[in-house]
Amino acid sequence: MKKAMKNSDSYWQHKARQFSDLYAGQPFTGIPSRIVARFLKDRTETLQRLLPKTSIRHVLDVGCGSGVHMKLLAPRVRTVAGIDSSRQMLIFARRTLTRSAKKNWRLIHADASAIPFPPHTFDCIIAMGLLDYVTSPLQVLRECRRVMTARGVLVASMPKKPSIFSLLRSPVGDSIKRGIFHLPPVDHAVTKKELLLLFQTVGFRVVTLTSVWSAMWMVKARL
Ligand SMILES: C[S@@+](CC[C@H](N)C(=O)[O-])C[C@H]1O[C@@H](n2cnc3c(N)ncnc32)[C@H](O)[C@@H]1O
């Protein structure tokens, strides 16, 4: 897998444990922990609301991280594949998924800008917390479109702009985020207009657009 390294790439490689612990609710007690836990709970509930109610066969989790969503989805689908550009994150994903009863998952080291699957493979694709950091959200969405079936669904998140959390995207905010929440600075935050244009440019139809805590857009899109 070849691509230019960005700051956040090195973060996902070197801080995979902190990130994985954070998402498992482990790193600290007290207020930061409660904030993160609450945010993640609301995010997961929104994801579940946006996923198709009808049966899903093949799911792709792009930028699967520590595999929390794959674990959630595995029991209700035929297969779930996860790709991530950080080998370290994939190690943690493997640990998360090994604890899952169903063995219908696979993990692949790959970049989201060149998804290693043939066209029309997945009827559901999720990309949570990914478009924030990739070099080109447009190219990643093009790849998602390519590997999605004609009647498939994409559920993705993207940082929202403006947001009451915009302060956390300033240089001072970035160091607070890194120090307390173990998260790198985001590269892309978008307004509603920018988001709709982005998805429309790729050929997606946004069917639901909602947000979590005014921090993050959550999009359900179809072709
Ligand atoms: C904020 S984490 C989100 C993880 C998971 N989707 C979740 O919501 O818990 C971002 C993940 O995207 C991965 N990532 C970042 N850029 C990527 C790229 N270009 N291709 C594939 N994965 C990427 C990182 O390694 C990291 O695991």
C-alpha cells in the first residue's frame, strides 16, 4: 500500500492503543471519560438508526479502527469486511473481533482511496470518523460508490462546521484534544452546503442528514 504519509497517519499507527482504549471507555475516569462515553453512545445510536432496517448481506467498514462497529454488525449480516491504513489499528480490531462469536469478518490493510474490492460488492458501507482525516474525501467517496451495489446504502460521518466544538479545532484546541482525548486534529470539517455538494459530486443522493452533538454530521446516502 503506497501513499504519502500525513500527520494523522502516524498518529493512528503510534497511538492505536490509546485510541482503542478510548473507544472501549478505558483510559480515564472522571469527566473526560464520561464525555467520550456519552458521545460514542449517541454516535452509535445514530449509526444504528441510519442503517437499513431490512436485512444487510455484505458490509464494508472503511477506516474500521479498533473494529467496534464491525463487532456490532457481525451478528446481523452475512459478512463484514474492515479496511484500515494503520496496521496497528488492525491489530486492535482483530482483538475486538476475536471476542465476537461469529467468524464472518475479515480485516484488510488498505487505503480508503483505493479499496481492494471489485465493483458492486457491498450492500452497506460505513465510514465513521474517517473522512475527517483522509487526503481526499472526494476520492474516498468515489471508491465507496464503486464498491457499493446499486441498491446499497452508505452511512458516513464528517466533522460539522460551524460547531460549538470549533474551538477544539484551533491550535490550542488541538493540543487539548491530543492531551485529553488522544485524538489528532481533523483535516476536513464541512458546512451542510459543502457536504451536500461533496456527496452530490460523487453521485450519491443524501437521504438523511443529521448530526451528533453539533460536532459531527451523520449522512445516509444512496445512489
Ligand atoms: C477516528 S478513527 C475511526 C475508527 C472507527 N471507524 C470508529 O469510528 O471507531 C479513524 C480511522 O481511520 C483510519 N484511516 C485514516 N486514514 C485512512 C485512509 N486513508 N485509509 C484507510 N483508513 C484510514 C485510521 O487508521 C483510523 O483507524
